[in-house]
Amino acid sequence: MPSHKKAKPLPDRTDWAALRAMSDNEIERIAADDEDNPATDESHWVNATVILPSGKTSIHASFDRDVVDFFKHDGRGYQARMNAVLRHHMEAQQGKTSGS
């Protein structure tokens, strides 16, 4: 980031006082009731494979201003989101050429 630009810290939306006041049992109960984050056990990981991501390559690229604004609209991580879209397109194109 150029030195003349200052990163804006994200506002902290965590209610730390409420979290510290919860017992471990209450936190465990809340976690167990979370449908978006079901509990796992050893059997869920038996066939797991660790895949290290490929390294990143730094490039200079120019994009249309409205495209960048679109991705920046959701805040931090816009470059990762742009990369994800490009990866999806790349994988779709690879699927076309491999006869899938």
C-alpha cells in the first residue's frame, strides 16, 4: 500500500463483554445449535486431504473502474474475490477443453 494511503481499520462488532460473561457450557450449547457449523468428529476427517494453495504471483493489471468498484463494495478481500471469479472462469474453460 502506498505510504500516502492509510488503511482504515474495520469497526469491531464483537460484544466482548457479553462474550466474556458467557460460560464455557453456554458457548458449547450455542455452537452445537449452529446449523451452519455442525460438529464434526474423527470420522469426518478420515479421507481428508491437505492441499496447499499454489503461490501467488504479483502482477500489474488494469481493470475498468466500475469492475473494481463492484468488488470493493463488499470491503476488504476484494482482490481475493476477483481471483475467485477468474479461477472459476479458468476452471470452466479447462472443463470445456478436457472434454468434461
